[in-house]
Amino acid sequence: MWMFADIVAVAGAGAFLCLCAAYVHLAERMVSDR
Amino acid sequence: MPAADLVQLLLFVGLVAAAAVPVGSYLHRVYGAERTFLHPALGWLERAVYRFAGVDSSGEMTWVAYAGSVLIFSFACFVGLFVLLRIQGMLPLNPAHVSGMSSVLAFNTAIAFVTNTDWQAYAGESGASYLTQMLGLTWQNFVSAGVGLSVAVAFARGLTRKGRKGIGNFWVDLTRSCLYVLLPFAFVLAVVLASQGVVQNLGPWTHVTTLEGARQTIAQGPVASQEAIKELGTNGGGFFNANSAHPFENPTPLTNFLEAFAILLLPAGLTHLFGKMAGDVRQGRVLLAAMLVLFVIGLGVVYGSERAGNPNLTRAGADLTASIGRPGGNMEGKEVRFGIAGSAIFVNSTTAASCGAVDAAHDSLTPLAGGMAMLNIVLGEIVFGGVGSGLYGMLVFAIIAVFIAGLMVGRTPEYLGKKIGPVEMKLAMFALLALEAGVLVIAGIGAVYGPALASVANAGPHGLSEILYAASSAVGNNGSAFAGLAADTPFWDIGLGIGMLVGRFLFIIPVLAIAGSMASKKTTPPTSGTFPTNGALFVGLLVGVIVIVGALTFFPVFALGPVLEHALMLAGGTF
């Protein structure tokens, strides 16, 4: 049975994915502004 | 030192060094899209994978697209494995009736296997069904190692290409890593291991009556196939809770030697691949030499400390000297069939590389040997390191070494003919700081937060070592456990899960950004102001920078943990 904790776990990993995407975006700006 | 131990240690280091060239040459053919002897057998499968996945194998990716593909692929793998771990109790191939993992444990385990850490907060044989072991964990053993190989090759392309935007195609690199490197190597090793007694079956556990009349359950399963990739992919997640100390995973001194050798095989070969890609094999030899120097130092410390044993036992009247039929030294937590030399080789290999398989209880190592194992991890897993991650970690240190050399002697920081600018330096420091901050923050919270401390089995400096080792192992993507820490609690499952993500992806992103930045640069011919990076002087500089930057960051906490424990042990204290 799916529990609230399962949704939180997947959403947490998804949030980390978004954080990584933001990191990629910032690093891209650093590299392109060189 | 017994002569047999000396021969074993020298043979091991010699074979690892010798294997770098043939393995690296083969890897160069694979990632250079050259035809290999496996293409007649596997070429059709590679093309079928591209057709099925809609991949244009001739297309190149920018570093942003490459990083995006790594992230999306890893997230998809996480979701798939998480679901499998949660519902394994309802699925077939589960003769032991293993139930689904709890949400936090599945979160921790899925991240562990996606990040190539393979930290196990569960007991292998009773926590995962055969289906999970084969479809979930072994799959991840292959593809997470494939991701590491792909990123390393992309980084090497970035450093060695001139005036290009692309750094390769992630899907092609991943497919080739799995098909031409990991699968064939693992197949051969699995057959060899099975020939030595590593079990491989799908039958239910055997229930027997012992000579004393007690009932005993003998767990088994598809072990050899997982064991091979567990070592070759520097994964480390054991089929059994006892990992490579279990006789069904690692039955003989020969399998112990081969498994430790398999851990270092691909990381060693990658240095030669890098040299060939750079057009100067000496560039690769420098990296290999730096790895070997640090590895031999570590091996010497672990072996020497274990051979010396615990002086408290000598004071109590025990004789720790080696003789015929008696290994001597510190044999606590070790398998008699491996002895001190075999265990020291494995301990140093599994922590120098980010493998995490264990053939001895690291918690039972003498303080200095346990501290050396931890130091191997916190150096950044670059002493051979993980498959792929070792090479790109070492190259980050090489960039920092070149920059520091430039600062010290006023020379232009250049690597492979390309100028190292502020952007590359900032990205390199971001990568290293993510690792070091990750370890120290998690260990710091673990050392003061009540529910975290409740998991720690020992008091004093040994307890701190148990906390520090867990944080280092997770963030360093090693996965081995020091033991003495009850890891399946909400704090450790979630905290170490986050640590594994930080150690993996907050390192890969800046590494790929450096690759993209460097790939677009043009090379300049060497001048009298160029610091040569293909000679012995650079080996010394690189080792020095690794020790200073990597090790001194952790000196205070090491002083409070293994160093203090060693001093107290000499004074007669125990924990």
C-alpha cells in the first residue's frame, strides 16, 4: 500500500533533481560568461 | 614480515600496475568507437539498443545536455528501484518470502545503488528477494558503474579536445560501458568465481541439522553473477550481510586476491586510457604513479598496524608473533583463510577505490588501520577510486595542483596545453567542497543529535570513528560499513541518503562543467614557463596537494577519532 512517506521520498529525490538542474544552470552561466 | 605476506603484497601491487596498459588500451578502443574483438558478438546488440532508445549514436552533446542526461537517467533509475524495493514482497522469485522495505530504507537503498555507493542498511540475504537482487541491484551495479565510466570519459574528452563544444554522447558512452566493458569482464570473473565455489542458483534456502543437532538455515542464491560486478564496478553491495567475508561470496584466498584485484582493475586502466586520449601516455602514468604511491603508503599502514596488533593483548600475556599455523597480529574480525595480508589488501583496495565490499570487520581493525581506511575515503576516493569517479576525482586534483604550482612559482597554470582560468578553479573547488562539507556536516550532526547517537555502539573516540566512517562512506560513495552503527533509523537512512546524493551529483556537475569549459579552449604550445605535468616532479606535487587539501581538512576530527584512540590504546585503554 502506498504511503505518504513514499510520496515524500520520491518528491525529495525530485527536489534534489531540481536543485541539480539549478546548479547546472548556474555553472553554465559561469562557463559562458568566461 | 612473513615472506608469503611480502610476496602477496608485492604481487598484488605489481599486477595492478601491469594491468593498466592492456586494460587502458582496450578501453581506448571502446570509447574511441574502434572495432574490438567483441564487436562481432555484441555489435548487433549495441545497434539494437540505439534503435530501441531512439539514440543518434553519431550525435555529440554539450556538457549541459550530458549532465542533464546523467541526472534524468539516475532519477528514473531511483524511482524504478524504489518501487521495486517497496513491492518486492508481492513479486515472484522470492522463495525466502522477503517483505517490502520500509519507505525510508527503500529511499536509502535506492539512492545507495543509483549513486554507486551500495551502502546497505539492510541485511543482504534477508532484506532483498532474488528478483530485487538481479533486476534491481545487479542492474544498478552495471549502470551506475557505467555512468561513472561515461562521466570520466567525457571529462577526459573535455580536457583533451581542442576548440569543440561537444564532450561525447552519454547514451552511447553508457551503452558501450555496459556492453563492451562491464558485461564481458563481469562474465569472465563470475565464471572464475563460480569455479572456486561461489554459489549461483535460484533455489530456496537449505535447512539442515548440524552435528550438534541444531537447525541451521543456509542462505544462497544468484551470488557469483552479482559478486563479479560488485567488485569490477566498485559497487560493493554484498549478496550476504557478511559481504565478501562470507564463504559463498569469497571462499578461498585466490578469490580474495582476484576480487581485490578486480576492484582496482578498471580504475587503473582508466589512467592509461586518459594518457592515450591526451596523446601522451606519460600523462596517464603520472596519475597511476600518484595513485600507486598513495595506495602503497595506505597498504603499508594497514598491514603494519594489523601485523603489530593490540599491545593490550601482549600485556595480558598473549603472543602475537606469527609462526607456522598461527597468523599472529590482530586477527579479530578477520577470516582465517585470508589472514592479515589478504585482509589488508582487501581493506586498502575497497576503501582506496570507492568499492565498499568488505572481507573483514573494519570496526575490529586497529585504530591506525581503521583511520587509514577512513583517510582513503575522505581523500576523495581518488586513490584508484571508483570506476570512472576515481579518474575524474584525480583529474580535479591535477587541475588544483597545476594552479597551486602556478601560484607558488609564478608559472602560468596550464594543463595539457590549456590555460586553467578562474572558472575552472572555482568549479574544481565547488566539487571538492561538496565532498568535504558533506562528510563533516553529516558527521557533525550525527555526533550531537540524540537519535543519531542512539545508533552508536561504542563510546569515546571509537564511537566518533563509527560516526565519521558512516558519513565518509556515504558522501564518498564508498558504501562499506565500519560496523558498530545501527544504520536503519530515520536519521541515518535519510541523512546518509542525502549525503550519497551530494557526494555523487554535486561532484559530477562541476566536473562536467569543467569538461565543457576546457573542451572549447584551444591549446597553446608549451613554453619555458609551462609546468610539465608528465614527469616525476608532478607526481610529487600531485601527491602533496592531495594530502594537504584532502587530508588536512579532516585532521582535527581524525585527531579526536582514530589518532586519539591509538594513543589511548598504547596507554592501555579500550572502547
